[in-house]
Amino acid sequence: DNINIDNEIDKPAKANPQFVQFINKLDINLLIKIDINGSTSGFRLLDQDIKLFVDSAIISHLPLESLSLTNHRITDIGMEHIGRLTTNTKYCYITYLNIQGNDIT
């Protein structure tokens, strides 16, 4: 089966409510490192969570340098969203990315 990633990227996202609460508590202007381990955070991120996060990061000019999203349920579609962080913003300079323990092929 083929998956059309372009169609999946444009779908409206409904994020995990726990993740939304977590993001809302952050001071985006000072945030340069995110490390969320699905085994210890109490929730596992899905592709729609990643889409919401990336959309917000691009809009808010998040100065992110390090992103670690281990042990979640992120697939290739979620990775397409993460890729947008480096191509759609001049503020995000990711020098470290850890995505171990996800569903990426």
C-alpha cells in the first residue's frame, strides 16, 4: 500500500490533550531544547501531535536547537512534519535530533 504523505500533512490535527497542556506551559521565547520520552512522560505522541507542534513552532519562530522525541508513535508522516522545521523557518537550527523508539521505517 502506498501512503500519500502530502495529503496527510494537510489534514487538520487533533493533538493529545496532555501534550497541548505541556506545550501551553512552555515559554516559547526561551525554548531551545525539547526532550520528551514517551516511556516516562505519561503520553505518547502521534503524527497529529507532531503536526500541531511543528505548525506552532514555525508560527512562533521557535529557536529550537535540540529535539528528542523518543519512544512515541511517530511514523514517516510525523517525520515529514519534523522536516518542515528546518525548511520552513530561519529561526530553528536543529543540531541534535533523537527519534529512537518510534514507528519510522
